[in-house]
Amino acid sequence: MGDCVKRLFVVLMTCVMLFGVGAPARADADYDYLDVGGILRQHSIPGGHVIGGDWDTASTTLTGWYAVTGTLTVNHSLEASGEVSLILTDGASLTVIGGDPGELYPGIGVASGNSLTIYGQTAGSGSLSVTGHSGSAGIGGSAYQSCGAITINGGRVTADVSSNGAAGIGGGYNGDGGAITINGGTVNATGYFGAGIGGGTNSLNSAGIVTINGGTVTATGTSGAAIGGGLYGHGGTITISGGTVNANASQGAAIGGGIRGNGGTITISGGAVTANGDAGVGGGTAGGGSAASAGDGGTIVISGGTVTAHGNYGAGIGGGGTDHPLYSASGGGTT
């Protein structure tokens, strides 16, 4: 009997030496999340897609569904490939820094043709903080790259950039804003020469399509709009139907065009909107050029909600200089 035990032990040790014994794989698990409209849903997340203290931080590509469950900092860019969904579980925190300053990397890259959807849980306390470098967005396109589709349904999301040219959420330098939708959560986005939310720097680009249906959104732009176009960029199509929106910009419009950018098409039908910029809602200012180079207000329709807009040099609602938009208001409180 003793010899059998010894032989079995030798066999087991040989297997260990030949094949090794790693940590047991994390099992798949179901995670709750809040969908649009506060609907509670559940999704099974593969064990390798649970982002926590033991997640493989060497990973650079995101595919499929993920859940953030711990506190983790990733010091390199992550890139969404295909359709990616991220659940921020209550109390969890993920910080992503897109490489070293000087590298052309977004925090989380979502290039045109790809998508990222962010969900929160019941308390909405899970957080994501992202920084992009050198003309690349916090979340969105890298330098010379337009943004894909980004949807935020919950959680706390903070996105900014470390240098000129890109949006906090949206396009990189020379990139359009793609399609950005915010249905809920708390969102803070800061761009520098790009929009807080929308397009990056360029004379031809635009914010793309920005839709805000709910949540609490704070957006800040310097030379770009807070929500809309980056430096020299147009406002694209901006629709606000709900939520609390605070937009603040220097030289660009708070909502609309960046410096010398037209306002685009802006529709506000609900929510509480505060817009403070060189134009409140509409076109960007001339930015040191002639008055005639200021952006016109575009097409602005306000049919509901409460809008408080202030322009430092241009109109509170309208053009960044002497030009004026096609503007109509009905049913909303506007000051």
C-alpha cells in the first residue's frame, strides 16, 4: 500500500514539473447592470474579462463584455475592438492613462467602426477615469482618428486630455466626434483645443452626433466648445432632451462650434442646461481673427427644458460674432 502511494506521489510531482500548476481560472459570473430607463438587467461575464486586482494589466485590446470589480490603474492605452460593453460595479474604480506623455494614445481608444457602452449598477458609484495623450482623446479617437460610437448609461465617468488637440470624449486631433450618447450617470469631460465632448482640432471636422438624454454632464472646452466642435470645428448635430448639463468654454461656444466654428444643428427639448462660453449656445468666436471669421450660430431650436446661456463676446444664444442663427424657441424657459 505504501509503495502505491509513493508511486502516485511521484506521478503527481512529475505532472507538476512537466505541466505546471497555475492559479485556478476565474469562473464566469453574472453581473447586474442598469440599462436605458433604469431597467435592471444581468449579463454573464467571462472570468478573464473581470477587471480587478488580479486582471492581466498587459491586456491592450477590449472585446465583448467586461465588469470592473476592484480598484485598478492601467498605465497604457486600451483599445475597443468591435462592440465592447463595460459594467462599472458599485464601489469599483478603474483608471486608465494612455501611456507616457508624448505618445499618441487615447486612454480608451474607440475608433470609427467600433463601439463602447458603459453601464453602472444600482448605486451608480462605480467609476472610470481616463486620460489621453498628445492629440488623442480620453475616450475616443487617437490623433488623426475619428471616434466611433460611445454610449454612457451609468456610473461615474471622467475623461480628459494631457495636451492639445483632442476631445475629452470624442475625436482625436483632426478627428470627428463620431456618435456620443449619454443616457445616465455622472460624466465629466474636459478637452483642450478639442471639445469637452465632440470633435478634435481641425478646420474641417465636426462634433459628429452628440445626444444627451439624461444624467449629470459637466463639459469643459478651451478653444474648442464644451459640447460640440474642437478648435476650428463645427458643432455637428447636438440634441439634449433631458438631464442636467453644465457646459463651460473659453473662446469656443459652450454648446456648438469651437473658435471660428459654426454652431451646427442644436436641438434642446428638455433638461436643465447651463451654457457659459464666448457664445453660450451657437458659433465660436473669431479667436483673434477678424470679426467676420466668427462662427455663425447654425440652426438652434429650443422647445422645452430650462436653458441659461451667457456669451462673453458672442450671443448668449446665436453667433460667435455678428452673425446670427436660425433660432426659434417655444415651450422652454430661456434666459
